[in-house]
Amino acid sequence: MSRTTEILLALAAAALVLLLAWAVPWLRFVLTIALAKGLAVLGILLLLRAGQVSFGHALFLAFAAYAVAFGASTIPEALILLPLAAIGAALLGLVIGLFVVRYREIFFGMLNLALSMVFYSLLEKFYAITHGTDGIRLPPITFAGQTLGSEAQGWAMLVLALVLALGFGALVRTYLASPMGQALAGIKTREARLEFMGASGRSVLLAAYVLSALMAGAGGAVLAMTSRHVTPALAYWTASGELVFIAILGGAGSVFGPFLGAVAYELTRVYAAALVADAWQMILGMVLLLVILFAPGGLWGMGRALLARRRAA
Amino acid sequence: MADWLSQNGLLLGLAALDGLSSAAAIFMVAVGLNLVFGVLRILNIAHGSLYAIGGYAAASLGLFLTARGLPAWMSLPALVVAAALVGVLLGPLIERLLLRRVEGQEPVLQLLVTFALFMVLEDLQKLVWGVQPVVSDTPVRLLGNVEVPFGADTIPFTAYQLFVLPGIALLTLVGLAWFLRRTLAGRMIVAVTEDREAARAMGIDAAKVTLLCFTAGAALAALGGALASPTASLVPGVGAQTIVLSFAVVATAGLGRVEGAAVTALLIGLGRAFAVYFEPELEVVVPYIIMVLVLLVRPQGLFGTPETRRI
């Protein structure tokens, strides 16, 4: 797909999101949450290029969400809180990254999982600071200095999420095409060869890891400001699993995948929960099984295959 | 220090006993996970669900026996029977229908298949057993308490947790080590774990070994759950908790030897029990702290062998 087509497609998708949110008001919230999660999934996609699965990226999302919740009482301004929380998550990603990039495959996955579970326990156990499983409700925040009503606030968050999605999507696409991004694939195929060429596998992975933490942080900040309530469940390992789920559901082959997957995931979840309240998780699990068994390229891969077939006919 | 010891000595002893019994259950799950990973190279996330289902099945069977007015001693073999049933019914089903179909695919997809399975089993378990806590402690009450001598004092502790749990775990450890090293079937498993291709070239039916191992692993997870079920009530989410704990054990031990899983389960079980009695806030964190510390020093785990780099 050429660059112009992709830009046009991204803009069309953004317009479609706005149109949907306008036509079906309750979708606005769902779409904002989906875009926020899509940002975190973009980071998973980066690491997947290196063949590494992090089963703990909800840590960065939850860290930024709590940072927003704590910061909102001192600086109640969305446009300052968001970058601060995201940069905080990136710094945490740098510290944790320095440690975890020394490991590969299941050790990498498990260490990420372990660290996110440590963070989860801290959030849950230190009731005096975090209010445990009750979580924290966000105080009202301003948007570019304006105090908005709940309707306008909802729109502002959706537009913010869209802008972030477009921006980070373009960044990740450029990154993957750059030498640093190409080297990621080298970690997956044979790291020793990469190092013989003079590139350090650890540094390559670390750069991607920090970027992924930054994006998960941005997603977490949007999530916190949209749902206006943060709980430790954001950091539980199943939340990290959900991010990997979305990456595969959408397809790891393109930066469109994470957002497509996140929207499909959130919509399935909403409908499944409304249809069978006790078994929504089972339905999601079955959807995932079907995708892996019959469409391992994810939704994006499926769409491309259909398109290619039509063109060939 | 001496002062603190005399004050908290009994608590220390109790923590050690508690740690031993919880280590026994963790070991059963972790060793099963290790076995499955060795042969399939898949870290089975649904392994924790098998633990939970084993526990629920054992509790149901126990309650059924009591309701029928059958003698209480039957609740002990019922634990093993329930676990074996879960393993034999679910193990081959999962391996044949799901895991075999993603054989040779990308590791991420294989991992996610088990995550999807975990989501399905988690809800299935809620549909079958509900969300109310389930408890069946007949085996614990049957065997009563023993007074464990500790210095000048004695600590009352349940005989079930002191003898049955660690006893069965020890039996599993010795039995499995013997099976893997001394029997033909066991050596076939080791061969497939070491090098699948070479093992097949020697005429070993790798598909059959895989099926056998997965079933055995599932049964071990279910047995862990079944054995732990009389000591604590079962609630939704217990599977999710167990799996991360056994991941921690497996990663700390490194992949490979059965004995490694035992030592690490003991380390983590004791660590957690001491935390429960002395720093309850840290209970959940302790296993991961142990894991992170071990991997800092030995990246391949306590008992793993470093992999040679291929070019």
C-alpha cells in the first residue's frame, strides 16, 4: 500500500470514527476507550516485531492513569497532565527496560508480568494512598484552560485520542521503516547476526521498549480522563493479556491493526456483555480462538486478503 | 534479635508449616507447567484454570459423597479421582482440538491460544460453579490436628496440611523423577524435550508423547487444585492467581529439572507464608521479588542451563 493511500485511509477512518460518535452518542465513550487502548497496543506491536511478547504492559498504562488521577488535584489541566503522565511512563519504561531487555522470550514476558503484578499489588494493598480496589475518582479537569460540560468534555477526549492515534500511528510507521525498526526484526530472526553487523540487540529493543511505554502511558492518561475512575484492575495481568489479544485480533502487520482490533474488541465486549452478562469473557475468548485458527493475520490481514482477491478477479 | 525471636518464635514456626503446605500445591502446578512447556514449547496460560477446575471438581465430588452419607475417608481418594478425571477429560481435548492446530505457528499465536482458552474456561467455571465461595473441608476435619513440637511449645496444625499435602507432592517429585530417568516412556519424553526433530528421527512418536505430557500436566494442575481445595474456599479468580504464581516458580527455577521446580516452590511458598505473618502487605509481591532477584543474578533461572548462541 502506498504512502498516500495509507494517509487517506487513516484520515477516512478518523472521519468515520467522528461520524459514528456523532450518529450514535453512546459509541463516543466506547470509541475513545478503544483508541486509548489502541495506543498501548501500538507499543505491543513494536515489541512483537522483535518477536517479544510483554505480558505486563498494562503496568505503563495503569501508571499513567494513576499519575493523572493523583496529579489532577494539583494541576487540573488535561493538556499538561497527559504529556507529564506519558513521559513519566516512558521514564519508568526506561528504568524497567534497562533490566528486561537483557532477557528474551518467556523470560522477557514473565519479567514484565512479574513487575506489573508487583505494581498491581502496591496499588491494591496501600489503601491509605490508593484507596485499594475502590480506586480513585478523578476531580473535574479543564481542557486548554476551559471548563467544559460533560458533553463537550467527551468530544474533546475523543478528538484528543484521535490526534494521538494519528500522530503515534505515523510515528510508529516511520520508526518501523527506519534502520532502528528494521533491526527489531533482526532480533526476531537471529540476534547474533544483528550484533555481528555492529548493532546492539539490547539497545535496539530498549529504544522500542521506551517508545512502547510512552504510548501505553498516553493511552492510560486518555483512559483515566475519559472513564474518570482508576482502579488497580488496570494493572492486573489479564489487562496486559487483553492488549496482546487486541494486537493479534487487529493484526500485527500494520499500524492500522491495533486500532481496528481495539474498536472490534470493545464493541464485541459491549455487545457480548449486554447479550450474556456472565459469559462475555467466554465469547471474547472464542472470537480470539477463531481469529488465530482461521485468520492469523488478524482483521487487517483479512481485509487485505479480501481486497487482493477482488483485485485479482 | 533474641528478644524478637522469643516473641515471634511460634509465629515463625507456623509460617514455616504454612509455607510447606502451600509450596506442595504450588509445586504440583508448576511441575505440570514445566512438563508441558518442555514438550510443546508453549507456556500454557490456561494451566491455572485447570487448577481451579480441579479444585472445584474435587469439592463437588466431596460434597456429593457427604450428601450420599458415604464414609468420610472416601473424601481423600475422591480428591485424586476428581483431579484424574479433569486431566483425562480436558487434557486430550485441549491438546487435540487447539494446541495441535497451532503447532509450528508463531509462538505469540500459540501463547494467545492458551490465553483465549483461559478466558473461556474462566467463564465456564463461573457458569458451572457460580461465584459464591465453595468449600468442602471433609478431608481436613477427618484427619484432625496434630501438635507439632516447636522448642518448648507445640503448634497445633492440621494433619492434612502437614502430612497429606507435602506427602503427595514428595511422591510426585520422586515418582516423576524416576519415571523420566528410568523408564522408556520417560526417556522418550526427555528426548522430545531436548530435540523434537532428532527424537522423531529415532522413531519416537512425538505427537503421542505430546498428548501424554499435556494430559499428565493437566492432571497435575488439577491435582494441585484438588489437594488445596479442602484448605481454602474456592472463589472465581483463583485460576488467574495460581497461574502467575506458577509462572514465577517456573521462571525462577529455569526450565528443565523437576527438582528445580520443587526447590523453587518451597522457596516461594515459604517466602509468601512469612510475608503473610509478618508483612501482610507484601504477600502478593514476595514471589515476584524472589523471581526478579534470582533472574538478576542468574538470567537462565536457578536450575536452567544457559543456552548457547547459534549464528
